[in-house]
Amino acid sequence: MPAKLHSVLARVVSRTAQEGAVDMKGEAARHKIAARSTLINSIRADRVNDLTWKFGPHVNYAMAVYEGRRPGQRMPPPQAIFDWMRVRRMNASRGAAWAVARSIARRGIKGRDYVTPVVDRSRARLLALGTAAVNEVIG
């Protein structure tokens, strides 16, 4: 690949990944998925190499928020639910948090897809910008 094309594509991929991370933060906020902003603030773009970037959340519970929990799975940590209840200014007690955690373990919880719309928009943007970059370099 010509050096100029490589350089232009690297800039396009970098910009698209960073914009995708910002877009994902906005999508997560629109879905109101966070009691605190920990998950939203953990979303960032990471460079793998010039033409490869990854973006997404960097907390261990992100997949549970995205996929949800099936009924009968392990109980979520009651302390996390207690913290969530306090942030939401609910009548928080450790017993109530434990009951909610047990209910989630029994009934499950629906996932919230804050990823797919962002990936679709980023893919379309990358295709448009990449095509324009190739046309610019090739002439």
C-alpha cells in the first residue's frame, strides 16, 4: 500500500474510532444504563495498530449490561445494587439490595443494546470516509 494512502487511512480509522467512542457514550447515556457514570466514562478508543482500533467500555460488568442475565444465573453482587439504590436516592438497605439481587438471579434482567446502533453508524462512516480517502489519493 502506498505510504500516502496508508497515512490517510490511518487518520480516517483513528478519527472514526474516537468518534465511535463518543457516540457510544451518548448512546449509553440515552439508554440511561448507568446508576453512576462509571460505565459511560470507561468507554474509550484504543489503538491496536495504525489501521486497527477498538472502542467500547472497559469495566467488567459491561457485557452483563449489554446481554442482560438469564433467569437462574448467579446472583449479582448485592453491594453493587446497594450502591445503585443510594445513587438513585431510593430507600436503600442492605436487605433490600440483597432481595433485588436474588430477584435478578431468579427472574433475570433484560439487556440494553447500546452497542449495535453505534457499530452500524461507525461502520457506515468508516466506509464513506475510507472511500473518499482512497479516491483522494488515487485521484
